[in-house]
Amino acid sequence: MEESTNVAVLGAGYWGRKVISEYLHLERTNPKVKLAKVCDLLDNNLIYCKENLQVEKELLSAKYTDLFDSDNIDAIHICTPQETHHKLCLEALNAGKNILLEKPMALNSRDAWELCDVAEKKHLCLQVGHIYRFNNVIQKVGDLISQNYFGKLYYLKMQWTTLMPSPLGRDILFDLGPHPVDIMNYLLNEWPIKVSCSARAYRRKSLEEVAHIAMEFRNNIMAHVELSWLQPGKVRDLCVMGEKRSAIVNCLDQTIRVYEDDKGNNYSLEVKQNNTIFDEVNHFVHSINDKNNHKNPGPVGANNVSILEQLNKSAAEERTITLGY
């Protein structure tokens, strides 16, 4: 029988609020799950949780060590700024907590692998918030590829763009880049063997806001990713080009349009839309008690950071980098 699980959320900003809402949803549907604590340094975020999410006042805290010191908390979902991920996750793991850490899990691969090592030694569940692994349309495309639906794969293309103020202290590779890199790994079940990247900052002097990424995989498969905070309209699209047929995938609307030939014959595939955040947190809770139920384990996140590092290096050195995968 599955044990009861008490989860805390650390960070109640834009993304943390979405996560908190889904744990409350999960709590209503599963009596063995409890949102045990919400922590944030800013009073305004805690007030929002109390007034808008109806989180009980006694569950709110501005002191993050309360989460680590409590014997009543089994797991922590960390939704803080990326520069704090390694420090907070390391402290939480050393306190014996299971962790779901938002992407990227660290700002360098050495720190990311350290978290994996600590989790393994302490026999704790460590997962990373690669949310699109739980998107039904991405799972559907992965199934189609494994069934050879597209025939021999030629190349994949992703557009991950929107118009928004560039986040302070962040470059686009480490902010938006983790999603496309992870989706490629999920679909192809491998990491790229070569990467190259061109990236620029336009509205500020440093920290890139636009990036064009090229990746090469085994079996002559290529991939291209466009990242931008400057392009109007939010786009999260994936194109899959194959020998038998191709597809245009809208990851936001969770739709797939298949193209059979060069005459334009096309049709839609049915995909049941899902709540990806809910499915992710539900998976995390189950994974704590079922160590074989890991769709997004720590090493996936650490390898993701390694790829992002090499893309940054490629952009800085203006060259293609061959990887050891």
C-alpha cells in the first residue's frame, strides 16, 4: 500500500503558484497526499497564496530552513530562481528530503552531478522539472517515432519564441533552452553528438536573448532550435520530418498535423489534452514510493545542463563542438 506523502513547495512566485495549485488539486483527489508547507521570502507571495489559493496561514513560512528541519515533510518541490537551485537542493537532500527541482537543476554540470551523487548515496528521489515529458502530444510523438510511423527520420525543428522582457540575470539558453534539449532527448532517446550555437543580446549589453541551435544525432538525424524573447506571439512548435511522412506539432494546443506527401495531403491525429503540471507532481509523489517510476530522473537533468554548457561554449567560441555521447 502506498504511504502517505507530505510535500512542501519552496518558492511561490509565478511558477510556484501554478505548482502549489496542482498540489492542492492532488490533495483533493488523493487523501494520501498533503501540501504540508509553502515557503517564500517575499510576504507578497505568501499573502497571495493565502488569499488567492486558500493556503492555510499555518502552512506559510518565510524561513526555508523550516522545511529542512521538519520531520513532517517527506518531499520538497523547489521553484526558486535558477541561481539558487544547487544550494537549496543540496541542503534539502542532506536533510533527507526527496526533491523535484525545477529546470535547470544547476548553472553548471559539476553542481548538477553533485546533486545526483548525493541523492543516490542517500537513496532519495531526485527529479527535474522537465514538464514537456508529461505533455500528451510529446508522448504521442515519441510513441509514433518508436513505431516507425515517420519512417527514417530526417530532421527535427523547434521554435520556442515569445515577446517578453528579458529576465534579469538570465540568458535564454539556460532559461528556455532546457525544454527543447530535453524534448529532443525524450523523443530520440539519446543526446546529440555535435552541437553548435549562435546567440545574441539586442536589448542589453550581455546575456543573450536570441539563440539558434544546431544539433546532430546518430543515424544522420539533424535538429534545429530557435529561441527568442523578441518575436511576437508565443510559439512552442515542433516539426518532425521523416521519409514516410512529416508532422507539425503545437505543444501548447497539444495538436498534431500529419503531412503524407508533397501534394499537401494532411490530417490531424487525435490527442487527449492533459494538465502537464498535475501529471508531473502526481508522478513525483508516486515515484517517492516506487523507485522504478522515474520519467525524469536527476541524471537526465544533469546531462541537460551539460548540453547547455556546450551550447554556451559554442556560441562564445563560434565553433561546432563534438560531444562524447
